[in-house]
Amino acid sequence: MDMILKIGWLFPNTFNLHGDRGNILAIKAEGLRRGYKVEVFQINLETKDFDPMDYDFIFCPPGEIVHFKPVIEFLKPHNEALMTFIENRPMLVTGTSIGIFGEEIHRDDNSSIKGLGIVNLEVYESHVVYGDDLYYHCQYNGNKMEIIGNQIQMMHVEIQEESPFGQLIYGYGNTGNTKFEGARSGKGIFTNTLGPVLVCNPWLTEEIVNLIEVNKGLPVWEEKRDNSLELNSLKTKVALIEKKESKLIKISER
Amino acid sequence: MKFYFALWLAKILGVAINLVSKDRGTNLPGEKALAIDPSFVKNFKNIDYSKVIFITGTNGKSSTTNLVDHILKENGKKIISNIEGANLLSGIATILAKESTLTGKLKADYFIFETDERYLPLVYAQLPAENMLITNLQKDQVQRNGDPDFIYRKLKEVINPQMTLILNNEEPRSRSFEESSYRSVYYGVERHDESFNKGIDYPTQACLKCHHDMVFDYYNVDSIGAFHCDFCGYASETIPEYQVNDINFKEKTFKLKGVDYNMPYDLPFMFYNYAGALAICQEICDISPQKAAKAFNNFKNIGGRFEVLKYKDKTIKYMRIKQENPDTLQSALNIMAFDKQEKMVALGLYTLVDFIPHYANTFYAFDCDFKPLIDSKVERYLCFSEHVSYDTANRLIYEGVDKEDITIMDSDNIKEIFAEIDKAETNNIYLITWISTFEKMKKFIEGGQN
């Protein structure tokens, strides 16, 4: 039985904005806790023979839009494989990089970039930046959970026929006008939640690794992680959200 | 006519505010003047734009401005500058109103302005400086700046072929502006005893020219050091024209262009400020390194980031970091790591409260390498500050710190912080927190609790 978890980290140097490497540390730590060997592979523009199906989990961090074109050109030949990948395997795409996997990226200067078209959404670069906490509930791998994190919104995400990843409790989400946060396609998560989302929400990390285990025909690890520290963190950040002044449209009014 | 009304109002407000407090009002007179005359700054007389220097970038602009101002004044030059740190258009308007005659005439050898990088196009529209120093462009204030490219584009709007640029040789974004200017002068720092490397799982950045991965041979400060791109060849120069070298931490000296200098602050991020300031003085203001050197003997940085407090038998070394800025946090971590004595680390990363909405962001800590600190004899960690203390502790745990070695305090209560400091066996205490908590701690000590 294969006891190695293979993680594909897309363009870590090109896309490196918000402490995103924390997600790699989190998934690696959870894999190690369950007794697996975890191998992390960095994929960059010079990687030869990239095949998404070589990996159990793929993470694409957020990046500056100025670098999107060469990345899309690199990934284009692997479009079909990436679509097949997210049918059953977990992939996490965060922040601006959602646009790469969507249909089109509309820039603030009226130019546009064709995305990979893997998910049916379009993104629109904002003229101003909006940063805030982000709090929502979602379901992944059959389990409901709450997610807490941050959002630095540099673009609107217009999901067409895709399902949202989360239902907002607080935050800007996709457009500031809907109750939706991110998108989910198959087992692919496309979220505005930035930084170490898998560190702050280990319950999501556990579900990702559970799914990897199922995909690999391994027994799902039963011993739960001690998440007390992260639950305390969630609690205190929710307390901040509940008392904070906000100019956002209330979720109930969206 | 409205310019004169605006000017006189600004002058009256300036005098009034000065009577109340000398430390206040660096923006208000300018704000009011700009409300009356939106072109207020443009309408001042006798400004030779070839004598105007903007100092902009993410980190180091205040210290560099202070140092340039100091060197030039020590060499008998009449300088108008915003060394009090009001770096928006209104701050510059305030200082110009203060320094001008009643008819808006100005007299100075040079105008040296620290300029907020985000608002640079607004300032430049009214004050088209022909010289600009760019310290560095890094991840910073993401709640308003988003990503470095957002700021890069702001600077691109302004930089033109009439400009002389003084550029940080070892910071890829800043250096890349060379292609847009009339003349570029480079400054940098030689590899020194506190230069460092980071592990392979710490990302670098993409090449500005070809998008491929950039390689740093080493860092002098986080994200700044000798770099190259293997794909297109974009690279820092091996020896830039103005290079701080022969850095001697023990003797607190360095050299530049063969001239010896006393080093007023032996902090690695200051070395770039020294090099940049000396480049401006020679290239724009014709003050040679020899003439500038004596000014280093009595330079005091306003609003520096390092302070030492005495508390009971303990020494508290406070380091102020910029929030949402991994580079200043990394510098602070490195300083602690280079101290091989037993220490307690009190880490109070804090909720962002710059403007509405406040939010709990500590994710930049994952860009920083804590390993050297953890390997440097830490007796105990205190993670404090409401809403973010658990995340701060978690960052340490992910770096290998035992949960049992961390006290987590979901609070900013000063007495509780001191109670934890009291428990430490070591007298060597490092403190990172925001200025407000630090000021309260300082008052606590001054109030006789010592």
C-alpha cells in the first residue's frame, strides 16, 4: 500500500502573497500525524513533464495578476487532466488565482485574460482593495464546518452555474453583494480565504486528508486531531467580528 | 487669490496647533488649505524641481529622509523636508505653507520629501520632483495595498525619462524601474555577518522581466539581497556604485567608497538607509562621502524601531514592526536569533486597527523563518494580544515549539503581561507589539511599578 502523500504546490515563488506556505505546513503536519510520508513538489514555469495526476493534493496560492498569462500558458496543456483531477481529488485554489481556473479575468484597465475555463466563473479586478475577516459555513467531503480567515479582495468573483464553496456568515465573499463565498467544482475548492486557511481551520485539513485516504484506498484515520487551540482562535475571532464596525451590506440584506 | 487664502489659513492653523502641542498638526493645515485650493502645492513659487527629491518605498523611507536631512544640514544646506513623517500631499502642503513667505515664496537648497508610495501620483501631479529614491517594494499593508504589483503600478504612473532614480540594487522590484528613468544610480550593501538564507520552502518571488523564479544568493534583510534570474539574466550588480561594505558590528563602523563611517545603528535594515542617503547626497546634492561622514557621528533617528526599557532587574528590548509586513517581523526575529543568551520572547502581534473594518490578520508570520530564533536559547514564549494570540502561538508550534513552552494570553492587559515577564528567570526580555501597548507598558514602568 502506498504510504506516501504527494502534494503539488503550484508556482510557490510566482504566487506568494499572504503566508500561503502555511497551507503546505498544515497538510504536511496532518499527513505526518497519520503516519504517512509526505512529499511536497514545487511546480514552476520550468517544471518538465508536469502531470496533475501524479499528486494527491494540489495547492495554488494567490498571486499578482501580472504573472497570470505565463502561468495559464503553462497549465493550458493540462486542462483536461486538471478537470479529471478535481472530479475526485482535492485541490485548493485561493485568492486571485481563482481567476486562472475560471473563464476570463477582466482587468481594471479594460484588458482581459482568458482563463483555463475549468470552473464556470469570471473575475473582475477591483479598482480598490478591500481587506477584512471572512467567516462562513461550508460542506466538504460530506461534512459541514465553519471556516474563519481573512480576505484581501482585489477582484469580484462572479460564479455562473457553479456552486458556491461557502455561505457567508460575515465578510465580503465573492462580490460584497451576495451570500456566496468562493466556488466548488467537484473536489476543487476555489476560495477567497487567504493565508494559512488550513492552519486556522484544521477541520478542513482533516477532511482533505480523509479524502486523500479514500482516493488511495487507505483506511480513514480515526483518531481525531486536538483542535482546541484552533477552536479557541475561532471563538475569539468570531467575538471580534460580532463587535466590529463594518460598512459591508449585512448578509441578511443581500 | 484662493491660494493666498489657503496659505494664510494654513499658516494660522500651523501657529495655533504649535501653541497647543509641537507634536501635532502635521497634516491639518495642509488638509484645510487643499480644501480651499486643490492645486495648493502646485502654486508655491521658487521651487526648482531638479532640487526636489522624493524618498519612497515600503520600508526605510523615514529613516533615509531623516539621515539625508541631517547630513545636508550638517553641511550647511538649507533644507525643507517632512522629517516629522507626514508623507501624504496634505503633510507636504503643511510643511510648504510653514516654510514659505506670506506670498508663497520658498527658499531652500533642496526639498527632501518622504512620500507615501500609494499616494505618489497625487503628490507628483502637483510637485513634479526630478529625483526619486526607491527603498524597496515589498508585501505591506495588504488591507489597503493588496499586493506589491498594485504599488508598482502606482510608481510606474509617475516615473518618466526626465527623472534621476536612486535605486536599491538588491531589491528586484525597485531595481527594475531602471528602464523607465533618465539616469539610475544604484546603492546596496555587501554581504555581512548577519546576512542569512532561508529554506527552500520559503518562496522567493517571480522575476519582474520574465516571470520565472528569482533566486536570492543570500538576504541582507528579508527579501533584499544579491539576486538573479537564471532564465533571463536579470540580476543585481555585484558591486553597486554606492555600497556599504566592511561592516564591523563590534566596532560599529562601515565603509563606503573607501571612506570610514561610524555606524549609529547596527541594524541590518539601516545599512540600506545609509547607502541610499549617501548616494543622494553625492549624486543630487554634491556632498561627497568624505563630507557626509562626520554627520554619522551625531545622527539620531526620529521614531526608530528599537527601544530598551529597564524593568526591575530585567532589560526589555522592544522592537516595533510594521503590521502586515513580513520583512520587518523577519528583521526583528533575526535580531533576537543573533543574541545567543537565554531570553524570553513576548510576541504581541495584534489586530489591525488602521481603519474600518478592523481585522485579525497574522498570516504574514508564515512568510517569516522562526527557526533561527527557536534554536537560540529561548526560555519561554508569551503570545499575547486579543483575538490573535492563538494564531501567533500556532505559528510557533508549526515551527516546532512545544505547546507547553508558550503562554497564550488572549488579552492586552499590561499587568498580566508584566506578571508573565516577572515569572521569567532570564533578565533578557524581547518584546514585539504595537506602539500603543508599548507606550502603556512604558508608562506602567515610569509610574513607579518598577
